[in-house]
Amino acid sequence: MDDFNDLLEEEIEEEIEEDHTIETMKVRKTLRFHTFIVVIVISLFFILRNFDENIDFNNVNAPIFLTINLFILFFAAIIYFYDNRIKPIEYSKKEVYKGYKMLNDILDIVSIISYLSLIVTVTNMFFISLSPITGTSMMPNFNDNEAVIFSHMTKEYERFDVVIVHQDSETTPYLIKRIVGLPGETIEINNNQIFIDGTLLVEDYIDTEQVKTYCTNIHTGTYVDNSHCTFVVEDGEYFVLGDNRDGGAVSGSGTSIDSRYFGPVMEDAIYGKVVFKFTDYNIIK
């Protein structure tokens, strides 16, 4: 009789130990809340990217990130149907607890992409963006295959600020240039020298003996010849130049396409001011 009682007590203890109701309810609550947050995060990501004026610089706008986030939404739907299929009476089962826990663990991992997507999108919209450098127009200060971080938290620019400029072009719609002329100023190029309202501009960031500043007749200014031209910068405009204007900074490099060609740029065409440079873009690709 004692042996029977002992065996019965052991069976009761095992049944009690195998009751996972409390654990299941805890992990279920965590999973439901986490799923709700992830769905909100992904929804915000897809909504905000439609209003991102800097979307061309959004590194999570690539198809792979969009596909992953759509997959996570699909996974959230699977969690929803799984949760609705399970009856409360089944919470005590070990396999039900393991099912909820597995789904929660997977969501913990894959949701990192969703949080990253939203953070990068918000940062790109309102604060800073990353842009690679292609071409030689800003050499030797900014070189091909480098990258820059530029800020668009302000629309106030100063002379010599390096900025990202948008120009209508199928090949290079975004250019990196240096602001030389400010709104309301008159820019005169005279025999390789630049004058701002009659005052000689000192450019200690380039070697003026090596890099020449020529004029071109493809602009909106007053053209005399390739050594003499004048530009009037209107309100809300800026005159921008490349540092390597004639290709003389580096052997074999091309000339800079800048305000000598397309005239002063509107403030709205400036996407931001460069605040940091990566000398090796391959590190962050």
C-alpha cells in the first residue's frame, strides 16, 4: 500500500511539474506585445520612406531590406493565427509553451532589421545621411571611392562649406561641391583668380598654381573668354565650385562640372553640409 501511495504521489508531482500554464502565459504576453510593436515599427518605416526627401541616400531602401520587412510582417501574421488557434486550456502543455517561446525567440532576432530600418530612415530624413564619392572633381580633398556623412539639420550655409548638390542628370544627379559665393554676391573669375564683390578670394584649401579656374560659355553669367566671366548670385542661391576645377590636382583626372556650367544653385537643391569623411568607403559598404 505504501508503495502504491508513493507511486501516486510521484505521478501527481510530475503532472504538477509539467503544468506550463504560468510560463506559457508570460511568454505569450511578451510575444503579443512584441509583435504589436514590430508591426507598428514596420508600418512607420514604410510610411515615412514615402515622405523622405533624402530617400536616395537611405541605405535601408534597398530591395533586400524591403523584402525582409515584408517577410517579418508575414511572420507576424503567422504568430497571430497561431495564438488564435491555441485554446487557454492548452497553455499547460509543454509543446504549447515551446511553440510560443520559439516564435518569440525568432521574432527577437529578425525584428532587429525592422528597428534598424526605422532608425536609419528617421536619421536619414531629419539628421544626417551617408553618401559615397564618385569622380575626381573634389580631389585631393575628397577622393573617388571615399564617402561622406552630410547633415541636413540646417539650411544655413557659409562660404567654403562642402555640400551635396542636386542637379538634373541621369548619370550623376548628386554632386559634392564647395560653396564659394553667397546670396547677393557678384562672383568674378579673372585670370585664374576669383573675386567676391571686387575682393580677392583666398583659397588655401587648393594649390592655385596647380589648379586653374577657367570660365566656360555654358552658364548664366556674363562670359568674355575662358579667363574672364562674371556671375550674379541671387537671393536663395549659392555659387559652388569643385576643388579640382581643371583636372590639374591629379594627373589624368577630369574637370569639375559646377556653377561655371550650370550657374548658381538654389538653396533647395543643396541636400546638406559635409561633416565627416570616410577615407575608405569599402569599410562601411
